[in-house]
Amino acid sequence: MEKGKKHLPLKLRCSVQHYDWGKIGQQSEVARLFSLNSGNLDIEADKPYAELWMGTHESGPSFVETDAEYVTLNSWISENPSVLGDKVVKEWGNNLPFLFKVLSVAKALSIQAHPDKELARTLHTSHPSLYKDDNHKPEMALALTKFEALCGFISLQEFKDVFSSVPEIAELVGNVDAEQTVDLRLIFTKLMSADKDAVVEMVNKMKTRLTLEKKVRQLTDKEEMVLQLDRQYPNDVGVISAFLFNYVKLNPGEALCLGANEPHAYLSGECIECMATSDNVVRAGLTPKLRDVPTLCTMLTYKQGFPEILQGIPLDAYTKRYSPPFDEFEVDCCVLPQGASTMFPAVSGPSIVLVTCGKGTMHIDISTKEEVKEGEVFFVPAYTEISITCISGLQLYRAGVNSRFL
């Protein structure tokens, strides 16, 4: 630790978000973890529990207990910036550079993208009430259960195939000749900007066609998914535009990286998520919230092809590391059987540790140890080594600044 007071790991009280796409009541892993984190707070049976936030963002701050009162983690870090480490302070000031979350997704999130740093500053300056941050928001989703998402545009060949297999898209935006150069930006913009009545007509036409075709053939997984989207968001342009995106299915332990200006929509399942500290979202479909179609269609990279799926790199017998190509964060997943121990070495940046199940003992130094159990979340200062021994079936996740940066 740098000169001055040595700080031990701090237990955090975390915030929850009740977005309407979240899983309801006891069905939600977010609800279970939030209840445990809050001292067994009752779970409201009919309320959606969508996201558990662990970090310093003002829209969902974490709190630490000091001198018998709770203060935000952000304000505590501001008073004790050495806990971030010299490199982090030099790059990001007295700010935790990542935001750690758990998501419980019952129905699709909006078709969305997150702006890069330059666009984030522009949007924040021009519309601060809509875009509250001037920072970019690259992110990574690590599946806890089977997890489904739309992510990025399909390949050029798949794109041309869609125009023959989904004639309703061609009716909305005009046909694409097999030999013709495809202007993806133009086609997507025309589709997302199409007249609402025309969209309703084409979505209904598509549903009628697929209902008839289902009698003579098995629908593809993607066709079934699109019909499910229509049940969730009837006659939405996002329903028909979903055919243009990669349909990604993650198994538990697989992860998906999402850079700035990449279109995506989470569909179902539960995941750990980590991102740069920002809450900027530009939306254009599958949402009752404000849509900013011109900004979304202008900002996208329009890269095509299936995204890379991260499997995690083993660090030892019990721990895998997921390292995205972003400086702000990485995530470790650790599964310890009874009696086993693992050590997280001291690094020159801060970490947040979430225990998702089981219990164990955390040793900070020879004289300091603390029991840890599911639902608990800890802020671990820079330069602090911790070792953890499992008492029963322990699983935990550690978010920290990317090792490549440190």
C-alpha cells in the first residue's frame, strides 16, 4: 500500500434497479442477492428485480459503513484516493473506472448501443438530462445461466439471404439484388425510420406467414425468437429488425464483449456484467423509453459477422479470468470446493468481489480474517492481497482494472 493509512477490504451495501424487463420477485437472482446483501430484506413478490449495481455511479451507488453511518463508496474513495492506486488515479482521477452488475432478464432489453468517448461528451453536453455521462461504456456480459442476446450485424451473405427469407423487410426498405453492393447503414436506417403504420402492417404480415409455415415446417430458432419478441413488444420495429442481428446463445461461463457503437439487445437469462462507469444508452427499438433513432443509426460501426465468445483463461484450478480489450475492467470467476483455498495477489488497482453462493473465510493478513457468505460484496483496495478458503460450495466473482493496464 502507498504511504499513509492501510485500508482493509470494505463490505458494501449495494443498489437495485427495478426496470420492467427484470425477473419478478423470487424468480430473480438479482432479488436474492440484493435481499442477502441488504440483511435479508423482504423480496416483493410482484416487483421486477432487474439489476444489482456495485460501484460508484450516482444512479445506483454502493455504500460503506464508517463510524456507524453509511456513506457512498464514491465519497469514501474521494477522501481516500490512495485505495485506487497511483496508475488508476493518474488515468481516471479519483474515480472507480468500472461498474459491476448482476442482471436478471425476463424479457428483451431495447435495441441499443453505447457511445464512444467523443460522442458521449457531445451527447452529454447537448442533452444532459438524457445522456447523463460524458464517458464511453464498453461492457462484457458473463452468463450465470443460459443467456440469449442479439449482438452485431449478421454477415453479408446472411444479410442477402434475409431479404429472400423475410420478404417483409424488402417490402419496407426495397429489395437487395444478390449481385448488388449492400449499403447496410442505408438499409438499417430506412428500416428503423419506417412509417409506424407500415411497420405494423409488415409485422402482422410476417406473423401470419410464419403461422402458416409452422404447419408445414419447423420454424428456425431465430424465427421463434422474433415471434417471442412480438409477444413482448407487439408490432415494434425492433421485432422485424432482429433478423439483421446475430442471435447469440451463451452457456453458463461464456462471455460476450460489446464495444462502443455496437448494436445489441439482451433477450433472456442471468449474467454478471462489467463496464466502464457510465449509464449512457442510445435506444431505437423494443422499448417504451425514449428512442433516438437518428443518433443510433449514425453512430453504429456496421461491422458484420458473429462476435467472439470468451471462455475465460484459467489462472489456477479454481479461477478463470475474462479479459476484454478494454483498460477499465476484467472479471475473474472463482469456484471453490469445500476446504480449498485460492489467493488473489496484491495488484496496483482496486477490485470489487461478489459472493454468489456458499460461504468461506477471507484472510487479509496473518492477523485479519473475516467470514464471507453469499450476497456479500467487498471493495478491495489497491495493493491488498486476499486469500479465501471455502467452508461450503463457494462461488465468487472479482471485477478489477484490466491487468494489461496495470
